[in-house]
Amino acid sequence: MAAADTPFFLDAGARGQRLCVHHAAAAPFAAAPRGQILLLPPFAEEMNKSRRMTALAARAFAAAGFEVLTLDLLGCGDSSGDFGDANWAHWQDDVRLAAAWLDIRALPRPDGGRPPLWLWGLRAGALLAPAVFDAVADRPLHLLLWQPVTAGKLQLQQFMRLRVAADLIGGQAKGAVQAMRDQLARGEPVEIAGYLLAPALAEGLDAAQLKPSPRVARVAWLELSPREDATLTPAASMALQAWQAQGAEVRAAVCQGPSFWAATEIEEAPRLIEASLAALRAEADFAAAPAEAIAA
């Protein structure tokens, strides 16, 4: 592990501890980072498949002068609790706690302003961003979205299909999704692909949405495709138009690379990191430019 990568446990009070990794901004930005970045991790096994990519990206962001914090949510990775103990409100509390930790470290710049906070939402992690919108005030707030899921209902359906796929092998798939929903409605957890899904977590995820907010100044929306010439889906284009209507400056791209969060083997998508760095640097360079240069 690089010297700038510092793992530690963040105290979550009665709910135990959250494992975090702090990536300090590299020189010459160590004392005054160009911005802060908080990873909002994806759901269940997608996080385990993404760990290499998020680590590579966090180190690249830190090398470019950004301070980065990654964390394991309640019941995930090496944080306290089991997956079955978690609910959506717990995870919202976790990301607010991590954002508050970064906020304390966000010292004013020479011009008196504070560095921006980028919420780095990977897949369903994007759905946790609204929990931070009103928790961090008096500073710019931006989104760095990697293949974002903007409606939790879709993520929940996809997760349940893992159980359906397993039941297909055993010839018992008929009515499997409805049976799981009925079980959750009775207040009983459901086991899917080795994860015990609690009713409260399923209910919160099912209702979660990422909607445009005037609190967000910039949105970098990045997707992956195995094709070189891929373009944004119509749904993504419509979502970005809605963000623009709320006043956000939007930057979008489709990068060539594998869907690493769902791959059988651990995969890398270096072009996604390159596009992310371009978006981060564009904002930092704009913020650092003199007012007269921006006006020109």
C-alpha cells in the first residue's frame, strides 16, 4: 500500500465502526487539495468486484491533487455488523458521517472559499448522494457518477434476478421474484447470492432515487461500453437534461471498457479513470482561474 493510503476506523457510535481508507492529496497539493472526493460504494457483490478499480482510481485522483475517502458501509467489507443488519437509513447515516469527517478537514483556500466536495457514486452508490446534499453546506458540491443507477427499484430487481438465476438451475424459478417480495413484506429477510437482504434495506433501496438538485453545481456522468463508438442511452440523456435544467454544468462520456462490477474475473477500465481525471481537473482549473480570465 502506498504511503499516502491510510486505513482507519471511523467511529459510528452505537452502530460500531466503519473501515475507511484516506488517500492524501499528493504534493504540491498536500496542504491545500484541489478538492475532496467521497466514494459512495455500489451494492453487495458489485462492491467486491469493484475494489481494484476504486483503489486504482482513488490513487490516481490523489496523485492529481485531490483528497479521497473510501469507506465500507455497515455490514460490508471490514466494517461492523453483517449485511443482514443494515438498512437504507443506516447507509445514509454512514455517508453523512464520512462527509462530515471530510468537511472538518476542508480548510479555506487563499481566496477564502472552500474546496469542492465530489460525491463519487458508483452504480447504486449514486442513490446515496442525496443524503449528503443538505448535510454539507457553504461549499461547492459536485457529482462524479460511474454507470449510475438512478432508481433503486431497478437495482433491487437486478439483485433478485440473481436468486431467480440460481432457481432456474434447480427448476424452481416460477414466481420466484414475487415470492421474495411476499417474504420481505412479511418482515422476513431473503437470502440472495450469499447476502441476507433485510426488509428495511430492500424497502429503502426500492424507494431510493437520484433526482436533480440545485444543490449540485457539476455532474460528471461516465458510462462504460465494450464498443468504441457507444453513446449515452436515451434515458441517460434525458436525466442529464434534467440536471442542466436545475442549473448544473454537465459533462458526460461513454468510455470503452468492461463492466467490471459484474465481471466474472477482476477487470480494469483505465479509460474510465482517465475520463474522471479530465472532469476533475476541468473543474479545478476553472475554480483556480482568475475572475477576469473566466469572464473573457
